[in-house]
Amino acid sequence: MKALAKRRVTAPLLGAVPFIIENVFIVLIMLVFAIIFGSIPENDQFQLFTHAASGIVGCICACSLVKNVSSVRFKSALKFQKFDISVPIMLALFTFAAGEIFDQLDGLLLSNFMTVEPNKSTEFGLYGVIMSVVCAPIFEEIMFRFCCCELGRGAYKMPAICIASGLFFAAVHLYNIQGAVNVFIGGVCAAYVYCKTRNILYTMLEHAIHNAVCFIPYDSLVYYEKNGFVLSRWWWLALNAVIFALCIVWYVKMFRKKYGENYFEVDRETGLPYSEEISEQLTAQPAAV
């Protein structure tokens, strides 16, 4: 039980380490450039280099932490065989539709008694697309899904892990309250899918699809603003409600039946999650009669 209590304290702290390391590395890169060249470049190339380099460092830190703490290697979360393309597509549809519905609900409620600064729109451009559609899905999914979920395994139950991952994911994006709720929903759903499938490729692809959609210039057609909150037109909200319902049906009929394993099995004697090797052995052994 002491081991379990220790993991419950250390798991959230360790989960934040890769993100902290990433940002410290960004600052170090800027300091190096400022010292050597006398100024910090403000062009897109430098921004891309800085975020890519720091993201790689953060991911290396995340994978190392998970391997040392939980004995889980990152390659075990990369499952190319029997890749089910419906999972990232339906996850993208569900998170988008759910986000639109909750944006409408909290927007209608909160806009009556408060004003917020609108969230910044996604900047279109080659480097912006690369950072949003390539770098962010890889780096953020490793740090916020793979690392947070694997470190929490054995210390907390799956719902708590998914909620914590979503909260952390929303907090670091620095959006207004409406945007934070939207990102939180996406983070929770992605964490749930990873916990059930243990395939980080699903959430990476979903993340890329979601960010790519943000570059489509449809805002003026489907949204209007009230006190900084974004609200949807009735037909757009109805369309997303239909998509949301279809995703629920897909989840009940297909996903839940296919991915029903409990990866959060814990050794009752030590209170720790089984290692990768032990888990494989347990899965291979026939059940006692």
C-alpha cells in the first residue's frame, strides 16, 4: 500500500515534468540565440525549429519517465497492425461535435453575465500548418496521453486519469473559458481512447485531423460572437447533434465491444501495475477452471 500511495503522489508531478522540460528548453534556445546573435529571431522558421527541438526533448523525457516508472516502452503504444481507421475518424467527429455542443451551452450561459477575450484564430501558413498538423499531434499526444496515462496507471482508475489528462491538456493551451472546456473534452476523449486501445497512433491522427479542420475558413458561415463567446447558428448546431448521436451509436455498437480489455489491472500485493512482460504472460495464460 505504501507503493500505491507513493505512486498517487508522484504520478501527477512526474506527468508535468516533460512539459516543464520542453518549455525550459525553449527558453534556453532563445537565450543561446540572444547571446550569440544579439537578438531572438521572430520569423516562422525559428519558431518551428524552437518548438520542434523542444518538443523532441520533451517527448524523450516523457518516454524515459514511463519506461523507468512503469516499465512500458513507447514502441508498445505504436500498433500498426490491424489499424482501425474508423477509430481516429470517429474520435475526431465526436470530439468536434461534442465541443461545438458544449461551446453553445457554456457560451449561451456565460455570455449573459461575463465578457472574455476571443481566442486567437489559427494562423494559416506553411510553418503554422506544420506545427499544428504535424508537430503538435505527435509531441502533445506523447506527453499528455502516453505519458500521463501510463504514469497514472495503477495509481488511479481510468476515469480519474482521463479527467486529469484533459485538465492538464486544457490548462497548457491558455484559451479562454469556452476554449478551455472545448480542449478539455477533446483531451478526455483522446485519453479514454488511448487507455482502451493503447495505440497512440489513433489519438495522433485524430489530433492532426482536428487541427487541420481549424484551417478551413468556415467561421463566418456558422458562428456569431457574443461578448467574446462563439455561438453556432441553429442549423450548424443541429448538424453536430446528429454527428454526435451517430458517434454514440458507433461507440456502443463497435468500439465498446472491440476494446473492452482492462489494461489497468493492478498487482494486489504491491499495489503497482503489472509490467509489460508480466501483462503479456497473464494474457497468454488460460483462465483457471
